[in-house]
Amino acid sequence: MEEILKHFPDLTPIQVQQFQKLEGLYQDWNSKINVISRKDISELYTKHVLHSLAIAKIQPFVSGSFVLDVGTGGGFPGIPLAILFPDTRFYLIDIILKKINVVKAVIESLELKNVKAEQLRAENVKGDFDFIVSRAVTNMPDFVLWVKDKIKKQSKHELKNGILYLKGGDLTEELKDFPKATEYNISDFFTDEFFETKKVVHLSLKFKA
């Protein structure tokens, strides 16, 4: 929690309380269903919560925006972002029902009113979004195919509407067909060695009429 407060010092008391509750909630759920790697649960705030919030350092979401989290797993990056941006709507999807059930339970426990979670494939999502976020669920070419027709026409953020993708390592090959993609090093914001090779990739997508 110290890291969260260090990098996001303007949290409201409710947000602080919600972030603090995450540890107990995920430890409890992880003892029943393996939603987070067993070796990572002790580093939940660095490897999952703070990692998710790196997106907020690249592009804070404005009030009234709509964000889709594809392959949310245990609720990352969607749930930490939903806590940070209570005036943004979040739609969290995953194809694994037991993970979505955990996500729904966490949402309910935190009393988050701006989040909906559903078992669904990205290709079957209806609606238009300001941004589509995800954490390395597949390679970028496949991901773009899944989501390319789900972007709102009107941009209201500094970055153009599109994908904000958490990924690590050398992405040269993966992004070779996307010359407009921009890589942001998370280590520019967070100093923990875990983030040394981690990036947020922004790729703007055109609205498909």
C-alpha cells in the first residue's frame, strides 16, 4: 500500500480503504481459486495493483469515459483503475467463468458502482469504448483483430482513442505492423525492479462505422 500512496497521494479516504481491502480479498479468494499466481500473491500491490495503475500514468481517464478490460483474469487492470477513476465506467470480460465470479465478488465487496463484469469473448462485445485495456492476453496483431471495431468516434483524452496494453520485453517484432504504436517505459514512473522491462503500449484505432 505504501507504494500506491507514494505514487497516488491524492486518493480519497474511500479509495484508500478500497485499495487496502484488495489484499485480504485476493488472499481469501486465492485460497479457494487460483486467480493470481501463488508466488505473486505476497507482492499483490507491486505486481498487480501498481502494474495496472501504470496505465493511469500514461492516460488518466476523464469523467464519463468508458473502458473495456479484455481478459481481465482476476480483475487486472480493470479493478485498480476503477477504484482510481470512479467517474469512468469499466466493463471487465474474461472467457473463464470462475475468474469472472471472483471479479464480481471483489466488485461487490468494494461496493464499486462503475464496474460490470461478464464472461464473454472480446469478439462478442457490443458497444463503443474510449479505451480498451489489457494485460498481455495475446500478441498485438490478434488483439487488434478482436477489438478494432469497438472504439468511440469522438476522442476526449490527450491520447487518441484506442488500446492501452500492458506488455513486457522487446516488442519490436510484435509491433512491426503498427508503426503508430507508442511504447512507454513503466520504469520512468515506478522504480521497483519488476518494472524494468515493463511497458504500456498505446495504439490508436479508427472508429469503424
